[in-house]
Amino acid sequence: MKKMHFRRKTIVFFSIILAFTVSLGFAPEGVNGIFVTSVQAAENMSLTVEGVQPGDMTYTFEKRPAIEASFRMGNEDMDMSSIRIIVDGNEVTEFSEIEFEKPAKEARVHYMPREDLSYGEHDVEIYISDNDGNVFDYSWFFVVDKDLESAFDFYFGNPHCHTSFSDGQGIPSEAYGFAYEQGLDFLVVTDHSDMFEGDEYDPEEKEYKASPDSEWTRTGEMIDDFNSSHDDFLAMRGFEMTFPHLGHLNAFNTENYVEAYTMTTLSEFYEWSENQPGAIVQFCHPKWPDTSFDSLKYDKDADRVINMIEVANGRRPYGYSRMEEYYFKALDKGWHVGAANVQDNHGRNWGETDNLTVYIGESLSEEDFCDAYRLRRVYATETKTLKMTFKGNGHWMGSVLQLEPDESLEMDIAVEDEENPISSISLISNGGKVIASREINDTAGEWHPAVMADECDRWYVVKVVHSDGSIGFSSPIFTTGIDSTGGNSRFEDLENHWAKWEIEYMASRGFVNGVGEGCFMANDRISRAQFIAILVRMAGLTADEGNEIDFVDVPENAWYGEAVKTAVSLGIANGIDESRFAPDSFITREQMAKMIERLMIIMDMGTDINGNEVEEMLDDIVDSSEISYWAMKPVASMIQADIMKGRSDGRFDPMGNATRGESVVVLYRVLQKQMLRSVSK
């Protein structure tokens, strides 16, 4: 299974340098729905691809979507007769439109399926040669999505457990029977593959093939027996690939298996998994060890087959560990993975506790389980009764959506748990940041937030919090975008900085710049002029022409002059006296709070806070007595709105200078609230 890659085939072997234009965090996607990438080969040979439709990995409800892409050669002419278009293994060149401009350096291919495509994944390959016979190929895949508007149900189960066929207790048939008695809908036995006995090793493929009477074979036979007598339960098998230091992975829906003593690298396992028809892989307990999967290093090809990650593992509350931070880290790295909660049983207690994984599908069957897992139509729960639906523009959780600039992502979230009341639901996005929340305080609730598309790749996850402290996580909805950083940080000094993601995002929108030589200096103090310039630029403000602004320390040709004039004319900022603005003075945190409060009022986002609420907001601030009288309400308003927070030691530090990183994060939070609010209206 290959995708989004190039090969240049020649008789003489050249050193090929791949130079992709990629987007922040995820695999290469598009601008305005257009993907742009290029490959640069030896001797200055190159090919650029753009206008890919449907975009790589994206979902569409269209059963006959237009399939197209444009190509542009560098210094070579194309051999137009060489172009071939392959869809799902079938050549469709003769049914396609091919346009090119002379000199023959640009071409566009367009294919409209003559019949409805089936639901699920579809592969596209396009081959093109130059006049010297060098062959380039470009490939991607997309998903024709099924709505499941009414014909679906929730199936609760455990996709990770063990028996005596590895390091657990009992045999698989006992596990299925016990889980059935616990009320589960499905159980997947995933014994450690390095402990299986009785199968034949194929050294060429580095895999084990099932032999009669082996433990792998017997598990399959027990599954057949149990499923034949229980139409209201699904028994399945998989195996746990147990790398001692690289991390563990569960593989489902494979005929054969591999183990870590004969296949010793992640890259080998990834490649093996990609070549198993219909295989599904899940990252297991990613915090054990903390550097599992090469610290979740992104692999573009493996991203297609690795569909899930465990957000919690163990038998709650015994030996149970939540790991959602690794879920968010994987998403930030670019992985398209959904959320699973597993019990990882090693005793005779399969399905005994309440933490489970739920798939949403049309039936209780292995086909529907694999379909839901592959498309990430799955969520993690710590109760056996949570029902959750999460859609974006009509597409289920797990979908990858290609949005136009300024198109909104309209979300529909519904939660219900008759046994465990729900306190709140939150929407979490890149960097693990909560961008919006809603109180429920009931056994059911709905929420319909919306956000605007922007230039960055995004993911959105719903978190459910129950009144007893139990939690649940949806699989993400992904949106594609573009960022000129090519998937790497544009600022070398932001590695591991707490504000890295917000700074990168604001820079991608053109709101902030670095200080030269690839640095941002996030911990440096920020001047009043610098802060005002970013604020005005982000909010798109223009000056009130009726007000004349004249400060002796703001030269007419100063780079920040127009921004200061705008902010002062709109009442966002004041001078330190009638004639001076002090543009080079460092802004204090309470001054920043006051300016943001005024900005939010102008943006019709002002917080309505009374005197009692001001006191309440400031009660927990250790140094609240140091806040200037004029700044008390602005500071309290910013805390109430989750725009500003105290420092780690409980102080607000009102007289302390704001840093460049802090100021960008504060403005980012304002922007996100404005986007959510304007679209939701």
C-alpha cells in the first residue's frame, strides 16, 4: 500500500532528493482544496503536482467524484502520450480528459467515474514521462463516505486482552464466554505473538503462517465456534507485536503474524502491515515506554494502516492509566488515529470493568468492526453506557475533510448516558488545547459548535466528563489546510516550548514574525508597540479618522505608527500621558489585560462581570493586592473568559512584563473565541 510518493525510474541510478511542500503536523494537503508538491531530482529535473481532487485521505459523499490533478515539469518536456491514470488497479486513461499547454511542460488530467464507486477507500495512480524516458508516478487515496444517518448502533467491547496462549490466564473460548456474561458486544483476544507456539516460520517474509493445532489456529477455531452460537456477540483475534524498547502494537484482521525476535524494527513492521490486505493496527499503551514508536515519529505510509491509539489502558481503577496526552501528541505529529480504551486483561476478568471502546456501525460483525476501526468511527469511554455521536459537516468522527478558505466546519455533538450523568463536554484541538466547553449536568445533551477553516491542518476531539469523574474521548475530525513551514517548525528555538503551537499558528496567518535567523525568542519581553502591532493586525482594525493622534515619541514614519494610531483612536490603548505613548517600554500583564478587554468590547465579545464576580475571580490570585485598581475588572474578565491565567506559582504578576510567547497565546485565544462565536451565530 503506497501513497503520496514519487519514483523516478532510469537505467542509470540517480540520487533523488525529495522536496515536499507539506502542511503543519499532518501529511501534505491542499490550499483551497488544492495540493501542491514537487520532487527535485538530479540534474535539476523536477515535477510539481497540484490541484489534486479529492485530496489525499479526504472523505467525500460523492459516489462519482471528479478525480483530477495538474502537473508541471521543470526543465523537461512531458511525453504526453505516456500519461496513464489508474483507479483502484484499473486503467482509465482512455476515459479521461488530458489537457496540456505548449511547450509541453504543463498538463491536467481529469477522470469522472462512469459508475458509482463503492463505499470505502479508493486508490489513484498517475504515471507520466519526460521526453528522455524518465518515469514519474504519483499516487494518493480518498474515501467515499457512508452517512449511516439512521441505520447504526453502538457496540461496546474490549479490543485488547490476553489468555494463557501468551502471558494471561484461561483460553480464548473462556475469555469470550466471560466477556459475553459481562454484557460486552465484542472482545478481541490479542496475545503476544512472540509467545505463540506451533506455527511455521517463513524467513523470506519474516512472518509466521498458521499450522494445524497451533495456538493461533486454535484461537481462530474457538472464534468460529463461539460466533456460530452467539449472534449477539462478536469474538475476534489479533496479535500484540511486542517490541522490548520500541513499544507494542496490536494488529487485527491479518491471516498471518510476526513477532519482535525475527522482525526487529518499526519500519519493518510498518511495511509488513501495509502489505497485509485489510490490516488494522493500534498503538498500545504509548507511555510504556515514554519513547514508544520512536516518540511517535510520523510515518506517511504507515499512517494509512495505523488507525487507533490507546488513550487509556488497564482495569479501572486497578492498574489503570490514562494516556490522552499521547493521543494528542500523535495527532499533532500527523497521525490520523482514533481513540480506544482497553482493559489489557491478563487475568480471568475480561470485560469486567467499565472502561471500553465503542464502535458505531450498522451491525455486529467482523466486517463492520473493521470498517469502523479503519475509518475511526470509534470512541473511548470509562462507562458501559455512554453513547456519543460526533459529526462535522455531516461526516462522522474519524473523517478527514477538505474545506475551502473561510468555509465553516459545522459540528453536531450528542451525548447520552442514563446511568452516569454528564457534567460537561469540551472541544479540544491542536496542542491539546480546549477551545470551547459546554456544561450539560444531565443524562443527555447536544452541542453544535462551529469553527472557520484556516490555513493550518486541524484536528478536533470531543471530551466527555461525567459527574463521577469518568471521562470519554471521541475520535477526531480532521480538516486539511496549508502552512508554508513544510511541516517543520519555522522557528528553531521553539522546540518543547509551551506556546509553540499557538506561535506557529499565528505566524502561519501572518500575524506575528520572528526576530531573524529562524528564531522567535518567545521568552523575551514584548514592547507596547510590538504588542499593539500584532493586536491590530490580527483583529483587522482600521483607525477612527475622526481622532487626531499625536505623540512626540511616535515618529510619523515609524513602522508601528499606524497601529498605534488605530489602537488609540478606537480606545484600545492610551498614552502614558497626553504627549507620550512610550512605544519601546515593555508592556505589563495588567496593561495587556486592559487592552484585550477593550478589544473584545469592540469585537462585541465583552464579558459582563459585576463587582462580586470580580472579587470571586481574584480570590485565588496570590498577589491580587498588587493589581492596580483600574486593572482589577479587566484582569478578572480575562480570567473568567479563559483568555489569561495566573503563572504557575499562583500569582498573576500584574506589574511583570508580558513575554512574546504569552502575548501571542493571549491573542490566539481571543481569535479562537471570535471564530467560534461568529460561525456559531
